[in-house]
Amino acid sequence: MKLRTDVPITIPLDHLILEDCNGPQLITFLKALEFTRLTKRVAAFCNCDAENIESADLDSKIDIETSQPKSPKENQSATLSENIISKNSPQHFFLERTKLLTQSQIKNHSYIRIRNIKDLKKWLQILENTGSASFTIITDTVDAFNSKPIGIAFSILNQEDASLLKIETIVIDLPLIIDSSLEENMSPEKSISTEEILSYLKKIFENEHLLKIGHNIKYDKLVLQRYGIIIRGFEDIMLMSYVLDSGRYSHDIANIAKKWLFYDLITRKEMLKTGKRSISIDQISNSRIQEYVVEKSNVILQLWLLLRAKLIAEKLLHVYERLDKPMIDIVAQMETTGIQIDRQLLAQVSSEISKDLLCLEEKIHNLAGEKFNISSPKQLGDILFTKLKFPGGTKTKKGQWKTTAQDLEQINCQDNILIEHILEWRRFSKIKSTYADSLPNHINQRTQRVHTFYSLASTMTGRLASLEPNLQNIPVKTNLGKKIRRAFIAPPTKKLISADYSQIELRILAHVAQINPLYQAFKNSLDIHTLVASEIFGVKIEEVSSHMRQHAKTINFSIIYGISPFRLANQLKIKRSEATDYIQRYFDRFPGIHEYIEKTKNFARKNSYVETIFGRRIYYDEINSPKVSIRNLNERAAINAPIQGSAADITRRAMILVHKSIECHKLSTKMLLQIHDELVFEAPEEEIEQVTNIITESMENACLPKINLRVPLKVDIKVSDNWERVH
């Protein structure tokens, strides 16, 4: 036998050094495996008397495994961890569950199809008595506001012996076609409407004492609320997976099943196919739809049994229970409420942008010496680098000139008017297509409002992501951005309230890096950017110019993103040597920041993750990559992640507290938007004073009681008729 020497190693060699060895425990294990020669060598290495150490019974005395299940293929090459797991530990409980849950549970699934009202009532009674059940709903479209459910499945543990984790599943067609042979006084082909069936299921979904387990529960809540059903008492395995593996993969049900159950779950997209072979849902047979929902419901229950145990074992249950799960109801309400926009104003803005674009096009063509398609990367690259011979151009692998914003900005540091016009043309064009022209198309015909969707489990750091339309990327400071925001309005007799955390990331940085000058500045309500400018440029605070302050502001927000001198030089349009000097002076004046950066990088290299102040983990599995570019990218992200992630967690806590307080006081105010560190509300005029006090108190005390920040949080609140005026 010859060992292969060309196998790639993803773990750094210095991490493979044996730092400590429990000789007796290792010898116990080796003896059980009958590794005679190796036992002697280990005994000599550890200076142990192997003769007096008994062999272990691997089935009852010792369990040497990793804390994550492995597929048969992985087990062939997996390295055994010498991690002795106590039988009473959460880790052992998790491992026992992984042994009981097998693919055969899914592959050999059987189910009961509900065929009449009698059976439906019987199984609803069984469901009520179980305590917990997984479920899945399949709809005719994926639009939560307009889709109709066409099938539901519920899965429960076999009640005869739940410890065996045997699963039973029922499936209900919507509408339900009654089997007349099983129902008295029923005419042939009789069906019961979706609305009537859901009226029977209402008591199941609204029973707080019956735990409903799903995947992306927010979607199910939005679908069912149109039928007068509010899901109460639930768990969401999507968010459980997100807490356990933030940053590692997307948390759709197929990915989670693949990771934890090593099972290839068919997705809706695969069932409907794509391209020329794509079909609509009504072309799928009832039996195929039934199999789909049964399989998915079965998988959800198994994953819940695993992931909840894993959250406990990893001491992450509090992140899921206190930060993520409560957001489901809040975000569902925000999406349902939506926000009103001024269609006429957007049309006016679109017309103005069109004129500006024509003017810019003419200037660009004159400077280029010919007309060309500015939106074409190929034509733009040929003009800039082939015809005009701009320096610094690079090509893709296919030989095409690179013309991304970053590429052009590097040229722009030379103050070239053509590049400035091209970048401005792109900004104008994007705002026109993404907002001025597109937003009216997102107005819901029933509510006459725009309803953005928020993804709860797609960002690495715990931030929410706004989708369809994305309202989080509207520029705040440009004139065009302000015009777009002006189109978001409050209805008559109501106002918009904007509550924005003031410099929250810098406050968190001051807390985690323990920087006394920043403590004092924030406590005394000093302008932090002016203070930093004074320190970096060595002048008195009253001598800081607006130019110095702007540079300090850029440096403040860049440092926490682990910016390089090269990129800082591009942003400030200065020499790289100056940028290097600025960064060094910053670290000299605030040494705690450099210590924080090094400590964070070292922790990430060792653990492959970083943590927020609330304990959320953000994974960077490639932080030890042998490729320098990948390693540096992961290090920069890891430096910022605890800061941005902590800000995101604080904002989540604030949203939870504000939501609870508004409900407690029975106010009509609604939370509409979350734009990173900003919350936007719509409130009746008579509630403005009361609700602004609630918002301020909740947001500024969001960390308590778990975290006592060294630096006070500050919230800026403004009230107006439109979103632009609250900035």
C-alpha cells in the first residue's frame, strides 16, 4: 500500500501540530481497535504504561466522533477527532439523533391521503394531541400575496413510540376531491373548496400549544393570512440553519437536507423544469404534487429534530430564539403593510433623468470623438483603452477590457472628465431603470402600495435584505436619490417617522476595541469625525477644516472594513504613501483598533468564524486559503463582520422591542421599512408624540439586559410627509 502525496490540504499545516495528548484516553481507544504497534508507540510518546490501561467498549463507554454527521463517502476520508463526548452532553444527544434519522425515513416514506371530511376530522384530532408537527404548503405561484394553496402535508412522530423517530405523514389536496364511496349521501365528483378546508385547519394553525414546524414560515404566514389564518406557535428550520451556518451556503430546504441528511430533495424548480421544457404547476399530476409535499414535510421534521439539538449543543439557541425567530411576525407585518408612493412624482423624475442622460451622452460622445453604446462594456472598453489609450486597463480571460465601476474609478483618480461623465451616466441610468421607471410597476392593485420582501437568511452578518423591489440601495445623499425618496409618502392624516441609529458601527467599534478617546467623544456628544481629524492631522479641534473632516469620515468607516492603503488612496484621490501614512497615524492614535483587528483575524483563522456581541457566528471557511487574494478578502470581511453583525443584531432587538411596545399600547402605528440602521414607520398624527418616545427608548436600550455597551446608543428621529424630508 502506498499513501498518496498529492491530496490537497485545506487546513494550514501549523493547525495540524499536536499541542496536547491525553495518553490514557487515546490508548484506551487504540486498544479497542486492536492497534497493537501504534498503541506501543503512543505509550512511549506519552510516557504511559499501556499494560495497565484497559481497552474501551466503543458502544457503551466511549464515543469518539465529530459533532457533525458525515456521509458514508466522507467517513472514508474523515479524520477521527479525539474528542471524548460525555453521554449526558447536548453533543451526545445530537449524535444519537443523527444515528436514528436515516435516509430510509425519507426514501421509504408512506403517507395517508385525506379523502373525506371524516378522515380529515380524525387526523386533525390526532395532530392536536401530538404537541408538534411539521408542515409544508405548495402554492400555484411563488407570489405570497396572490398565490393559492393547492396542497398541504403534515408530518408527526409515530405516537406508539416517539423515541424511535418514526414519521407519519398526511396530505390534503386543495380543493379536496371527495371519494364518494367513503362518504354517505355524497354525489359523485363532489369537492370541498380550499376556503372550507382551511377553515378546518384554522384551529390547528392558530393553536399556540401545537408547535408547527416549517421552512420559511414567513411565506406560509403571508399566504394563509389572506384566508383569515394567523400561524401561532411555530419553528422555522431555515432560520435554525442560518444561525448554525451563516455565510456558508444558501438556506433553501434542498441545501439544508443535503448538508444534514445527505439527501437530494427535489425542488419546485426541478419539478417544473426550466427553459423550453418548463411546465406550469397545473400540468403536474396530483400524485406527483402529493409526493412532493410529503417528502418535504418529512424532511422538515427530521431537520428540526437535528437542528434544534445542534443549536443546543453549539450554545446558539438563544440567537435563534431571541434574535431571529421573533423577526418572522414583524417582517411579515411590514411586508403586508407596504408603503405608499407618488406615481406622478416618479414619472416626473424619470422624465428629468431622461433629459440628463441625453445631455451626458452628447458630452461623452464629443469627448470620445464618436458615437457608441455607452451601456456596452465591449464598446466602452474599445473606446477607452484601444482608441484613447487610457493607462491601467486590464482584460478578462476572454480578452475583453474590464470596465466595472471599480476599474473606471481607478482611472478616475486622474480627474479625467470623460470617466466622470461615464460614471455619472451609469448612476443616472441605474436610478431611472431601478426606481423611477420600475417602482410604479410594483404597486399592488389591491392595496395601491409597494410591498418589498425581506429575506431573513441571506446575508452573512444578520442584516435583512430587501427584494422585489430593493429599497435598501436608494442613494441617500445624491439629489436623484433624494427625489426618489420624496416619492415615498404618508397618506392623509398620517406621517412618516424615520428613526436612524447615529454612527452605530463606530460606537460598537469603540466598545469592542475599548478606545477611551472615542468613549469620551460619544458620551460628550462630540463630532466623532472632527475628533479623529484632529488626532490624525495633529491640529486643534477648532482648526479642523471641512476637507480634513471628510477625509477622517472616510477613514473612520474604511478602517472597520479592513481597507488597504491602495483602496483608501483611490477613495480619497491621494497618493498611496499618504493613505499608508493616514492609516498608520490612525492606529497610533487609537491603538485598541489595531489590537482588535489582529485579535479578530487570529480568532477567525483558528475557528473559521467570528462572533457578534450577541454570540451570532459568521463563518469564513476560506480564511486560511493558500491563495493570498482569497485569504485577504476573507480577513477583511472577518474584521468588519463582528461590527456590522452586532449592529444588525441590535437593530433586530430594537425592532422586536418597538413591535412589542406598539402592540402593548394598542397603537395603530406600523413599521414599514428597515434600511440597515434606519427604521421607517407610518403613524397617525395623534400618536406621533407617544410613538416617538417608544421608538427612542426601545432603540437606545436595545442591547439591555444582555449587553451593557460602554458607549451610549443614540437615535435620530424625524417626522415628515415623505421619506426625503426625514433625512
